[in-house]
Amino acid sequence: MELKDEIMARMYVVITLISLLPILIAMQVLRVTTLDGPRLRTTAEAQSTEFEVIPAIRGEIFDAGDRPLVVNIERLDIDLDPSIEGFSRQAEAFYRKLSTIINLPVAVIRSRVDGRSSPSFVTLAQDVHLSSDELDWLGKVPGAIARHSTSRRYNQGEAAAHVLGVAGIDAGQSGLELQFDAEMRGVDGRRAVHLDRKNVPRFIPGSEEILPTHGESLYLTVDLIMQSILEEELKKGAIIDGARWASAVALDPNTGAILAMANYPTFNPNNPGRYNHNEKRNRAITDKIEPGSVIKILPAVAALESRVVALSDTIDTGNGELVQGRYTLRDTHPNGRIPFWQVIQKSSNIGTALVAERMDNGVLYSYARQFGFNQKTGIELPGEVATTLKKLENWTGSTRSAMSRGYAIEASTLQIALSYAALANGGVLMKPYLVRERRDSYGNVIWRAHPDSIRRVFKRDTAKKLVPVFESVISEEGTAPMAMVEGLRIAGKTGTAQKSRPDGRGYMQGKYRATFVGFYPVENPQIVLAIVMDEPTKSSYGGIVAAPVFKAVAKRWMARMPELARYVHVEGWQEIEESMAVVPDVADLPVPIAGRLLTALGLNTPATGSNYRASVITQNLAAGREVLSGVPVELTVSVDSTGVMPDVTGLAGRDARSWLAALKIEVKFDGHGTVRSQSVAAGGELPQEVTLILN
């Protein structure tokens, strides 16, 4: 009996425990859901929640007329992670549908997936255009990702390339893009997203979201049309004269505002990888050179202000040769006894050296420092070099003479322009600047430039005496008759300098730099333009090599400056041939191409942007009509595609590619340059692929 009771007792215990088990489980569930639930849910959400970056949009860059020079182009790339569960079952269906959307053969898409270098990532297409329905479909495909981004577009290609610079994926790399990178980049925002079981981010409604602060845009002092004209004439002159390189700077002498800055050779910032370092170098600010006779403004100012000579004093330059120590100075032509003002007019090295010898070393050194020939100008561009000026204690017996003739002293093209801007404005060295305004993403002006003087270099009365002297240089009696523009009063100076050896030991035989700098109109100077040619083969003289470039530019710029009319002393000056342009036929061209074509010819146009789907229907000025440069050409634009193959012959390869890519046509190139022929005739149905033969 005792055994039975013991068994029954044990059964009661077991039954009791079994009956209590559901209660214990329920209590544990209750504890987890009520007490630990929020903590566990927070932990789980934290483990599956990330912060997604909302990228800030980089600021854009505009010229003096608010024309867009640098813009952002929206891009849509299609990426794929084929390792995601569920993709393999619908891969073929995905390839077929995607093929119809992006006009790419199924075999090509499949080969990109099969030949991918990463097991979990491949880019299937770049810079594509998808409708909202197509985007919705893509979002439902396991592993498929539509990646939105922006890329930089330099609307005018090579125009102002060295000023604008280049921006990479993450930051500016050169030019204004680098100098103002922090302001233009903006600040990224962020938002919380939930990663689903396929590791695809999903937006969480009501979650934390910090909107981005988009970058500031720059509004420049550079005028696009003036810049394009300067680049065209500088290139033409450099090629004709066989120069190794050339640079030019134009500025307003009254404010220091840079109107144009050009270099040859140049590069296209849309494809910077195709160019070498020398082509991407902004020599107008990075190359310090011995400037030759353009520097004679320095001894002229110093001599007059120290009263060692008057303009009317006679200087005996002899028979054109003068021995000074180990050196023999020579003039181009014997000038005999001439007044000091003619020493400048005829650029007499002997006369200048003789006047310089009348001054103390400290006087010439002091004025060289006042002109800024020992420091940077402060232009808002990276890479500017500080020119060197030999310390006074290191001067030798020949330094004073050499410096007065443009040796033993260095200057950049920009510094040469600034020194003559001081002469033009009455003796004040101005601080140069390129950016006139910075605006936020809403268009509000948040900073505006104000003209700033660095220092007064010489008296206004000295400038008043010297301007007529430098005006006489641009005459048949002076060294720059080839810079003369009929009816326009110009003052300036030529320069020729033998190049020093790279090791600094002496000079290279037959290697020269030719320079010309001038300003106009003399009555009320508005423009200073300095031009430097390196190693020209046609001639070594600035008056023969650089002066004609100045003349060509000045004549074409006259149409851009109607305020010059009262200072031009010739009838019908507006009719100057170089200031005329023939209106091109831009009908049926995409807006970006039409805009660049018109701008290159010096014609104003509202055709801007980067939408290659938008094309020109009509233009208000008939093609072939000759008009004054600068007149506006109004265009009627349509965003509807014609659905037929366009004629891209004669276009640059990059323009043809952009146009056809907008029409979802894959482009293959054969050659380089401009399009000579196309494999699919214009007017036919839009193909999936086309081959372009380039020159």
C-alpha cells in the first residue's frame, strides 16, 4: 500500500507540473511582450535600420551674363546583385524586358551579368531614362537597383577650362571647382531606412530625416563670348606663329574683375583624362617668366617719381650698342640722341639701362615690390605661383640694368596685366577677382564681391604723364603698329625676352618669349589685355607675334561694348568685319548643341542646359544671314522626339554620343574627332545600335 501511495504522489506532482507548464509559458510570453518587448524591438530595429545619405546637389557656375557654364546632369544607373534570393528564377524574363527598355540586346545584358568581376554586384546600364512605371517594375525585381546620381557637365567644352577646372566624383580637383569646393559641395542629408530580408533599403515613414543643404553656385566676371573670342584668336595666333604655348588675361582696370583668361593648348573638362599636365596647366597664373620690355613701365615710373629724369630729357643711345661690364646691350635700330619718352616708344634697351643707372638700387627695388612682383596676386584660383624678386643685398652690378629691361625679375601673365591696369586707372594696383556673386540653391545672393585695391603704386599725375607715352608705342613710330585698331586709342607695350636655361645658367640661343600688353580706350580705359607667346618660330618680337592677336581680339570685342561708340573715331565702326557673324542653321539640333554652336560664333542665345531630348524647331534669324556679333537668336524648342534617326554628321563625337544616348541608341566609334558618316542613315527608324565614323 505504501508503494501505491508513493506512485500516486509522484503522479500528482507530474500532473501538477504539466498543468502549470502552460501557465508558466503564458507568463513568460507576457513578460517578453510587455516588459522586454520594447527593448527587444528597439534592438531588432537598430540591427536592421541604417541611415541612408541624401546627397547634396553641387552648385553650378555661370558667366557674367548668367549663362550656365557648369551644370549638373541627373543620371540613372541600373545595378544588379544576382546573388539575391529569387533573382535566378526570373533572370531571363528580366533580361528580356530590360532589353526593350534600354535598347540593349539580351545577349549583351546576360554577358555583363555572367562576366561580372564581383559575385554580388554588376552595373548593367549607365545614364538611362526610365518612366515611373519602369522604375516601379525595376523596384520589384530581386537584386535590381536604380541608382540615382548627378554628373558634372561643362556646357561649353573647352571654353574657360583652366578657370573652371574639373570636379571628380567626390570633390573639385582644379580651378574654381577646387578653390570653392567646400562652398559648392554643400552638406549631405540623411534618413533612416529599414533593411528588408533581401537587404534592400526601405524608407520608414515618420522616421528621422535631415534634408541636405545644397551647394552654392558661382556667378563669374568672365564673359563667355569674350572668352570664346580670346581663346579662338589666341589659338590661331599661336599656331600661325609656331608658339609652344600661349596665355592671355583680360581685366577691367578699374575693378580688377577678370573678363577672360585663356591658355593654349587647352583641354575639355568633360574628358580630362585624355589630356596631359601641360594642357591642363593654367599658365596665366602658374608660369613665372622674365617678361622683357613690357616691364619698362617699372623703370619709367621709378625714374619719373624719383626725378632722375624728365620725359623730355635727352638720352644718348649712341649707335645701338653699349658695353656694360661683361654684357653688350643692343637696340633693334640705332636711335642716337632721343628724349626719354621716345626711349619708351622705341623700346630702347640702351636708353632704359642708362636711365636705370641714375637711380639707387633701393628705388627700383622698392617700386618692383610696390607693383607686386614679389608676391601672389590673390586671384581665387589654386596653383598661383609667387614670383621671385632678388633681395636687395643679393644684387650685383648688372642687376639694375637687367631688371630695367625685364630680366632678373619675374612676372606672370596676370601680373603683367595688373601692372598696366595700374597705369590705366591712375596708379592703383587692384586685387583681381573672378567670382562676383555666390548664391544659395534658392537663388539668394549670400556673398557679393566688391572691388578692392591692394595699394597705390604711383601718383595719378605720373600716370597722366606716362599714358600718352605708352599710347605712342601703338603707332608707326613705335614698336606695335600691328596692334593698331582704326579709330580706337590704345596704350601699351611690347616685350621680347630670351629664355633662361632650366638650370639657371645663362640663356638659350634662339629661344624667346614675345609679349604685348595694352589697354583701351585711352580716354576711359575699360579693358587691359596681356598676351604671352612662348618660343614663337615666326618671329621673336612681341610687336610682330603678340600684337596682332591683341588687335584681332580688340576688334571683335568692340561689338560687345556699345559704350565704346563715343570713343571710336571712325565712321561705321560697327561694320568691322571681325565683329560680324553668319547665323548657322540649328533647326532639329538638340538644345545643348545649338546653344554651343551659336555661342561659339558670338551670338546670344537662351538655348542652355543639357537636355538632349529637347530640340530646336525654329529660329527667328534665318540661317546664312550676316548679323552683328552679340545679337540674340531666339529659338522655339520642342521636347517631343521625332522617333527617327537624326543626322549627326559634322558634330563632335561627344555631342553625337550624348544626342543618341538620349534616344537610347548605343554608340560605337571608329576614329576620333568629328562624325564623318553614320552606319544608319538619317530619317530611318531609330536603331538599337549605330557606328559613327570619325575623322
